[in-house]
Amino acid sequence: MPQKTEQESSKALDSSFESLKELQLLYLFSSTLLSTMQLNRLLHLILSSLVYEDNALFCRSLLFLYNKKTNALQGMLAVCRTNADGLHLVSKEPDNPLSGHWELDELEMKKQWDSEFCAKVRNIRVDLNDDCVLIDELIKERRLCHFNTSELPANSGCDFLVDLGINAFAVVPLLTRKNLIGLIIVDNPFKNQPFTSKQLQLLQLFANQSGMAIENTRLYKNLEEAHEELQTTRERLIHGAHLAAIGEMAASISHELKTPLITIGGFAARLGKMIPEGDRQRHYLDTIINESHRLEQLLGDILAFSRKPTICYQCCDLKAILEECIDDYEATLIGHKIAATTDFKNSDWTVLGDSNQLKQICINLLVNAQEAMPGGGELHLALNEIEEGGCRKIAVTIADTGGGITEDLMDRIFTPFFTTKRHGTGLGLAIVNRIVQNHGGTLTVRNLENGAEFSIVLPKLSSVSCGR
């Protein structure tokens, strides 16, 4: 009897020790899951904990995450026991077995990620529509299962397991609120040890906690992104409010300055008529007149850009508007040795818009083209009907032979106050772009072989809609 009592005491002690060890293992795993909100680090820690040699659980662990949109499982990460030796305890209290958590440094995680086995797993994509017997059973049961690949029927759709050298294995789903987020596969190919019931129980507990941890990490990341987006939007609104205030102030100042400038220019012009051409004083007066005109133009552009535009929508014939602009500007083009050609097919070129503003667009682009060809050149205007987004649209193209626009300036030419001209305001193309946008269109530019081509695309309006 005494001998039996000693055996029972020894078994009870061993059982208590095993229970304490399992409790410590569960605690370390739980505290590790709570130690980070970085998804990548979390995945490495989960798989490393399952294969860490001191935990005596498994030799390899593989993670697949579920993509609901494609209804497929994508291989994400795989860790072998030989790549988990970098797992170490931190914040451990010597007198408290239930303390601390596991950690991995960046170098160890990179070593796991770069391993040949992990690369093979990342290249695997399991389409759930292909009727893989294993996956089908797992999804239906929603519980841990263990299999042997030799027991799977031929053409089971699970060939990826054989390709990875997996024989006997256990697979457990990662669930959150009964939604599948992925699965973990574990096996023991190096020691060929069978799974014990305690190992499988611990795997199930680990998977339950891991699923919630992964979902929480995703939600936290989404919350961070939403917060950053909200912060960016707030900064944009504040910046927009500042710009609006500056715009109002600039418009007010421009309005106040324009009247005295007109007066200065007018009186300077009257004085110029009293002074002979060759007189030195005439040169000073001409400078005053030219500079006052330039300032008037600048202030006018600022007012036009800062003022909220009023559009009087009506049916407009783009062909008629373009022909009118060419007629108005023909003398200037001839004077600068520029030959203008047109390609206006006989068709319906009706759009809904403000004819005056559409004419302003064309004039501004013609002036830009003329200034890009100081030594003369060719100007070509064309109208084409295109389909864009299932809608019929009209494209107006104005091409010149002025040498084109350098690539570093291409993205900046529509920016307000940006100009390469000595006396330019930098608002001409910005105003044109805004008018086009207010008409529901787009303005683009591209370089041709020997020049630049501006293209305006506007929604086409049926002539029937205009009562024609």
C-alpha cells in the first residue's frame, strides 16, 4: 500500500506539473497575441509559437488566409522548427511563471519569410470552387481535423499538400463570429511523431485565440487608416479654407487696385500723345503704359480666377465657336507667320454650355499656341466624336509646332500662378481648365513629334434636345 501511495503521489505531481506547463504555455500564447497590433509580426509569432522546440508541439506550421471576394485561400506564411529558434521570452518575471511574452526581431522574421519552404507556400492559391475534399470538409465542420494525404481520394483537388511533402497533418480553421478568415496546417515530417490529443487540444485553443487576434489587428489597421484619412481630409479642409480666405483677400485687393491702375495708364497714354516719338521722356512713358497694362491683365486674371463663375447654359455649336475664334484671331496669326488649318467634318457638334466661356477657352489656347511659335509655324484645329464611358463626347484638339512641353513641366502647367513666360500671370491655363471642368469635360495635353496638342473633351448634346 505505501508503494502504491507513492506512485499515485508521483502521478499526481506529474499531472500537476503538466497542467502548470500547459497553463503557462496558454498564458504565453495569449500574452503574445496581445503584445502587437502589427499583422505581419502577429502571423510570424503565431506560427513560430506552434513549432518552437521548447513547446514540444509541431515541426512545421502553414498559414492560409481566406479571400471572400475570390472565394480562395492564399498561402501567406510558413515556419519550420529550424527557423523558429529566434523566438525568445521578454518581460519575464523570475518568480512568476505566468508572465512575459514571446518576441521575434526583424532579422528572424525576414529569415522565415525568405526561406524556400515559405516561398513555396506563398505561391499556393486554393480555389474553394475546385471541390478540394479536405477544404470542403473543414469548412462544413468548422472544427479541427487531422488527415493523411494517402487517405485522400485521387483528383481530390488537394495536390498542393503532396507538393509540399505533407503526409500526416492537422488543419484547423481560423474563425471569428463564425466567419472563416483562414486556416493553419501543422505536421511533423522530421520526427514522424503522431499527434497527441493534448497537442490537438492546444492547437484548437491557439486557433480560437489567433482568429480573434488577426481580426482585431485588421480592424485596428482599418481604424488607423480611417483616422489618417480623416486627418488628411481635415488638413485639406483647413488648407482650402485658408486658400479661400486668401482668394477673397486677393480679389478684394485686385478690385481696389484696378481702378487707379486704369487711371494711371489713361493719363500716361494722354501724356504720350504730347511727347514726340524720339524724345527720351517718351520711352519712360511707354514703359509706364506697358507695365500698367500688364498689371491690369494680372489683376483681371486674378479676379476671373477667384470669382465664382456663372454659367449660362445653352445649346452651343462648337464648330461655329471655333470658326469665330479663328476669324477673330486670323490677322494676329498671319502677322506671326502661322498657318492655321482645320478639320471640321460635317456633323452635329452640339454641347450644353456657355458660348462666351467656351470661346474664352479657344482664344486662350490659340494665344498660347501663337506664343509657343515666335518664329512662325503651323496650327491645326480638329473636331472628333468619341465614345467615353458609354457616352458620346466631342473632342476638340488644338496642335502646334512650337517644340512641345518638357516632361518636368507637363504635370504643372495647369497649376495656378505657374508660368514659364517672363510677363505671364500663370492663370490662363488654370482658368481654361476650370471652365472645362465646370462644363463636365476634361482638358489634357500631350507632346507630338514637333509640338504640343491640347485636347478638350466635352459631353455631346443631341440636337433634338435643343429643338433643332
